[in-house]
Amino acid sequence: MRPLFLGLAIWGAIHPMYYFITWFRAEGWSLGDMVQAWHVNAASSGLVWDLTIAATALSLWIVAEVIRNRKFFHLVAIAATFGIGVSCGLPLYLYLRSAPARDNR
């Protein structure tokens, strides 16, 4: 499963970025304008809130597991979630989380 999660994380980083960069090139490099475009109608606003809530839930889960397991590098998945999107952050976290446990005998 690990290679599948990694592949999904890479796809989740590249595919949405293509659309974001295309939009920025056409509309200008204003993050404020992009956020305004996300709320152009009720359907897109609903999707934005859906993803925001999912990103928040994922972040809380990651923080809870990092506190318990002390695997601080896993926090990079939160940065990926809010910097790129849930489509990258979630499979990245699943990839990191599914790493084989080290035997410390």
C-alpha cells in the first residue's frame, strides 16, 4: 500500500497545482482573487468548506498521533495539506504512517 499512498500524494500535489498555476497565469498572481473565485457560487463555497473541515480533521488527527508517537516529521503532512491540499496531505500522511516499525531490540 505504501507505493500507492506515495503515488497518490504525488498526484495530489501535481494535478491540482496544474489548475492553480493555470488560473494564476490567466488571472494574475493574487491569492485574494483566487480565494474570492473559490466563493463565486454556493456550490464552490460548499466545496471549499468541505475541504476546510476535512483538512482541519486530518490536522487534528496528525497532531494527536504525533503527540502519542513522537514522530515529529509527520507534521510535514499538515504543511502539505494547507499548502497544497487534502489530495496531497492525506495520502502523504498515510504513506508516512504506514512505514514499517523499527525494531529497537
